[in-house]
Amino acid sequence: MHYGPGVLLAAQQVNKHFARVHALRDVTLQVPEGSIGLLGPNGAGKSTLLKILLGLMPPTSGAAQVLGFDATSRSLDLRQKVGYMPEQDCYVAGLDAVEMCTYAGELCGLPTREARERSHAVLAFVGLEDKRYMKVQTYSTGQKQRVKLAQALVHDPELLLLDEPTNGLDPRGRDEMLTLITELPRRRGCSIILSSHLLPDVEAVCDKAILLNEGQVVFSGDIAEMRGEQRDAVEVRVKAEPEKLSGALEQAGCRVSARDGALWVHLPEGGDADLVFSQALEQGIQIRHLAPVRQTLESAFVRLLEGQPGGQPGDQPGGQPGGQAGEGG
Amino acid sequence: MGIRDMGYKPYEGDLLPHRSRYRVLIRRALSLAWASGLVKTTLILGAFPVVICGVVMFLKLQAIQYVSKMAAGQAQGLISDPGDLVFTTIYWCQIWFAFVISLLVAAPTIAEDVRTGAFQFYFARPVSRNHYLVGKVAPVAILVAIISMGPALALAILRLALAGSGAEAASNLKWLLGTLVYGPLYALVLALPPVALSSLGRRAGGIQGLWASIFFLSWLLGEGVAAGANLPYLALLSIPTDLRLVGQLIYGLPPAYAIPWVLPAAVLLALVGGSAYLLLRRLGRVEVFS
Amino acid sequence: MADHLSKWYGKVVGINDFSVEIGPGVTGLLGPNGAGKSTFIKLLVGALRPSKGKLEVLGERVWGNRRVLGRIGYCPEHDGIYDDLTGAEFVAAMGRLGGMSADEAARRGLETLEQLGLAKAAGRLLREYSKGMRQRAKLAQALVHDPELLLFDEPLTGCDPLARVQITKMIKALGGAGKTVIVSSHILHEIESMTDEIVLLYKGQVLAEGNIYQIREMIDNHPHQIRIECDRPRELGQRLVASEDVRAIEFPGEEALVLETANPDGCYPLIPRLALEQGIKIRALTSPDNNLQAVFEYLTRDRGPEGVAPRDAQGRRS
């Protein structure tokens, strides 16, 4: 099977059986290069899939290719081009940060001198310049996270696998980590697979996602597609007197429902935001927020996993019937 | 010219082939071992016995010459040829140091890796299982060889150098050749089993205790009971004793126990082979990612 | 309620001259590492004794006071070591520690486990639980004795998104039922999804307390930002610049403009009026830094790099 350039990973009918568990079922994927989120509930098979993609475990049946290399037969070459930032502790006892990154580089085939140079550069990139000569086992959580990122970058990978990269970091640390991660594809053109339960992080970094559940692929594609944006509904927040506005809008032909402190306004045929604004001006109401209704990744996640068909954000479970041909995942 | 981009840059240099990994792993393990104060001390202290033995060898040879001049012919066999000091050194003197090295370096090694999550470090890279295993066993074997085979070779060469005639040298060549055969086996026996043991758990201290118990208790059981109860075959249980018997066989010395030589050899081979098998099996099943 | 509270560990200050009052409902407790959050929490659960000042929990001093401890539920960040118990046993044991009888504890234990979706796993050993399940078991033991004050330290670690949604709903419900719930977390959007009331700690002191949006309005040196997505931003910008309320305008992209104002009440009505007059179609009107992430950044960045745009609700920098 020949996959052209631009395909990050591909899997055909990958199955994996453990003793009593069917961990992956007929997983078939074709994912282009870019930043991709790997999502799914606990036990969905994400780590099994990652192990198979890295060639650390052969699938029971089926095949997978990553960056053009077959995952099972050319695993060593494949791992040359992949950097992995694990979720748990990962260090070699007795080494300081520079030594550890140098070692990491050497193990990828970089000559020692180059590895050491890269090691210093990469540690500067992740912001550990001041502490790089201290032993890694003495680091705080945030520093350990940064070292993990550094050792994944030393050999300049084409694909970066990140597993809960912001674990244990305080808000500033999370921010800095996410900034580093988003900067990488821009600078280097590498692809990223981000596995995380923190969906807002995934939204900030990735534009595509793979959603697994019980070993099967539930969704694979753009995040925007997964969320679904409705052109003809807007979410509106006002400073005061929302009822006045909703009354006026309903008279003007909109369907308005109130949720969580905001108004969801379904516009009539041919209407747009101007309608809302003009009504608000007439009524003397200050609009403080108006945006097309868009689901969060979280609600899309929940929806997809509960198997509800279509994504009508205006629907309450068991509530109003939708009448809109919205775009749902 | 202009402003330099200080940020992350791609790597455009050479890459070394996969087999260079062996060297990288071994080199790093050796430097980590050397960084430990205890290991350094052991290696340095381990150099002393050989000096003493060397002096004894020299003096003995002088004594033999003197005696044979005084009582021509009759003194044959009065003082034994000091060539056997080679075996005495490699076994009786150096085994303690070799054991300490295996305790400090080999026994904790894989358990530590499990604890610190180093598997994810190694195997996310182009490092195969074989690279990793050789990278664990070889450094220990090298250190043990340095501490045991090194002094023995030195003494063997000394014996040859002190040989009065070509014929004497020829008859003493066996010390050198024997060491070249015995040394590697010795190193493997002290390297593979503890590394295999260390793949069984997470706590380095526990594994070290286990290895020490196996080594010394088996020695006690084997030699103590065997000698006391006159059951020579029981001596096979003791790893050090097996090593001793095989050494005596290789150097052509009279064996300590009346056992056919195949048996201790077989025990040692089984030990080494079994350890290798255990390692390959354990590493096949280790979780790399959560 | 804490009044001029201080706690020192030898020379090292944990918290210093700390005064805050927290009432019923859900309150978020946040701050960078080293700000004193864990010290404060330990003081609240009676694990530490104040060095100076007064601390009253549910109207009583809490250090050494077992009765009041029975009315507090605490879910710590770190894992306990009760691997050999089953889920049900663990929760029941915690209940008995809180003063319940054995039967009641067992019954309530199963109830709370069910509430948290662990009914089926209640009979299995804790050792076999996944990380998310252990987290939920810890939450169950905090709830089992039906306490009035609940302290959750990083309650959602290890939980997958489904569990997050469920537990967030539960926490909001508890707050709505009149209990005092304090949630400490580094993950700001978690706190945002649970409550609008926060206490922000910084360098051992209370830097801010109250409603997020009110706090935002109080931050003077970062005037209110309004982002307008429309088809002709520069034209709209031209009209807006004429207004005195507008302090600065930026054009982060081809179809957007961000303006800064010290008087949002003046700007908000102005924008749609100008747009409608000119026939400019506005697609979206938002306030990108009116969220907890921005509040946190503005308050804790020590004169840091100005001009670093905060993340908007989607986490992207403008």
C-alpha cells in the first residue's frame, strides 16, 4: 500500500486482542499531517493504539504506517523520527538535564558533540537554562514536564506525541507549555498528536481530532466539523433585561431560548446578526456578547459518545424539536 | 548578518547507524557506574590484592630457585609453583570485589529503570530490546572482567616474564590461556543473573538483598553442608563453588570436590542461559506507556 | 472565615496576613505554585495550626476539634494508600471516621459511589481502579458523611471528559444545595465551569476575591477589550476611533478588530449603531479577556511582557 507524502499516519483494520480484552477493533484511519488531538474516555484504547503506531507492539491483525514507515517492520527507523513526551515520570537516575538530553540524542544516532549542542539549545527553548546542570530527580513537576518535552525534541522529530503535557502545571506553566507546543509546528513544520483529557487544551493546539471509544474510531476529522457551527443561530448576552430583548426578537420572527445566562437566538430565513442588533438598539439594550452558536469540544465529545444523532445545539435532551438543518458532527 | 534566530532549529547533521547504540548504552552505563563513589572505591581497592600476590609470586620463585640450588633435585615439589596464584587471585581474592560490583551495578539496574520510567525514555527511541539488554549486561561484565580478569592476566604475564627458560614459560602458558577462557565465563556468571533478577521488581534494595542472599546462602549451603555432611553433590547448589570447580578444571588444578566436571559446568551454563531467557521474556511484557 | 491569618514553617512563610470570608456556594481557590494554597487548605482541615490570627470554620476553630471535622469533607490531591480495601470498604471506613455508625456508613457509602458512577466497581479492590476511578472514590469518601463544608483539591485529575462533565454537574449541584464548596485547581477552565466566585492567592496572600467579572472590571491597567469580527474592520475602526471612549484599536487579522476601552458602557451601544449605519455586517462581538485565564494572568504577571494578548475563550491568542 502506498501512501503519498502528507499522510501522517494510516491504519487498516487494526485489531488488538489481549488475554480477555479486545482492545482495538477494526481501526481504520488516514490522518494528514498537522496537529491532531487523540481523545477518548479512559480505557478506550488510546495508549494501545500509540504503542502499536510506534511499533512497540504488533497488532493482532491489520497494518499501520506512520510517516510512511510500516509500524511493525520498520519500527526502529520510525522511532527515529518520532518524539514522545510521556505522561508519567521519565528519566534516568543520576543524570542532569543536559546529560539526559544528550543521551537522548545519542540514542537517536546523533554524534555526541552534536547531541550535546542540540541538548543545550533545546533546554533553552523549553526554558530550563538556569537549572540544566541539576539532577533531574530533584526537579519540580513543572521542570520535569519541560525536560520531558526537551528530550522529545532533541533529535528534531517529524512527529511529536504528547501525553497530557500540562499535567501538574500551574496556570502560568500550562500557558507556557501550550505556547511552546503551538510554536513547534510553526517553526519546524512537525506534526503533533496530543492526547489529553483537557479538551480546551486540545482545542487551543489542534485542528483535527481522533475520537476513540471502546477500541473503535468514533470520529476522525476536523475539530470544527466535530463541533458543528450553526450559521443561523447566535448566542447573545446582554447587560440587563434579557426578557425585553427576547420578546422583541420573537416578535421579529426569531426563536429564542435561554440557557446558562445567555440567549440562543435562532434567526429566521434570511436573517442575520443585524436583526438582533437593530432590535437591541431599539429597545435600548446593551449587547455584550454575540457569536455564532458553537459547541465546545467537550459537549461534542459527550454527544458523540452518547450516540445521539446529529448536533442540534438548540435541542435539549428530550426537549424542543429542532427545525433547523444544522451542521452537526 | 542581521538578527539571529535563537529559537528552535531543525537538525540537519549526520545520523549514526543503529549498531552504534550498543556503544552509547555501554559507555553511558559505565560512566554512571564510575560516578558512584562506592563503585570507584571497590575498583580501586580491588587493585591491591594483585600487588600483594605479585610480590608473593616473585618471592616464591626466588625461594624455589634458592632451594633447588641448595638441595638439587630433592626439593622438587617442596614449594609449589606459584603459577597457581593466578587462580587464587581471580577466585579467592577478587570474587569479593566482583560480587560487590555486581551488587551495586547489576542488581538495581532494571528495577531503577522501572521506577523512574526510563523504559519510556529508551524505547520511544530507536533502541531495540537487544540493544537495551546488551547495554545492561555488558557494562557489568566489563567491570567484573576488569576487576577479576585484569589482575589475573597481570599475574599470568608476570609468571611468564619471570620464567627462567623457554620450557618453563611454555608450561606456564596455561595460566594465561586459562584466564582468557575463564575470565569471560566468570564475568557472565556475575553479570547476567543479577540483571535478570533486577527485571523482577521495582525496588532496587530488595533485588540487591535477593541477589546477596542467593549468592551467599547458596555458598553456605553448598560448601558448608556439603563439606560437613560429606555430600559433595550438594556443592553444586552453590554458585561460587561451581565457579571454583570450573576454574580448577580450566587451569588444570585438582578439583575441590570429587564431582564429574560436566556438572558444575552445566549448572553455570544453565544459570547463564536461564537468566538470558528470563530477561527476554520479562522485557517482552514490560509496559512502556501507561 | 479567616482573619489576619498567618502560618510560618520556621522561617518560611506559608501564608501571611491572610483575611478572607467564604460562604455557601461554590468558590474557586487558585494561585500559582507556592502561593500558599496547600497551606491554606491544610489549615482549613485542621492538619496545621495557625501561627497567628484567627481561623473559623463553620463558626468554630478547627485545630484539634473533632466535631467540626466531622462536618467537613476533604478530597485531597494526593493518593491515599488504601490499596487493599475495596471501594465500598474504603468509603464506609471514611464515613465511620466522620462519626457515622457502621450500617449508616456502609449504606451511604454505596449511595455516594453510585452517585459517582462507581456502583459496579464498588466491590473491587482499590488497587485495580484506574486513575479516574480512584479520583471518584476519593470524592465519594468526602461526601459520605454529608458534610456542610467540602474541600476539593484538584478534583478532576485523571478524569476523562465524560467523568469531568458528570462531576462538574455534581459540584454545582452541591453548591446550589447550600453547601459551602471550595474547589482548588490549576485548571482555570474547570473552575470557570463550576463557579463565578474565586479567591486568588499570590505569594502567601489573598490577591483577589469575589466575582470574576467584577474583578475584571477592577483591573485598571488592562482596559476592557472588545473583539469585533466583521467584513470591513478598518472602516469600522475609522468610525470608532473618533469616539473618546476608545483607547486603542488593533487589527489582528483581515476580518477582525480589537479595541480597548475604559468605558465599556459607552462602547457597547456605539458599535452596533455605527456598524448598522455603515452597513457593515458584524459576525461576532466578544470580549476576549473577560475570563478567568485573563484575570489570572493580569493579576499575577509581575510587570511581565506587556502586549502579550491573553487567550480568548477558545484558548487561542488573538
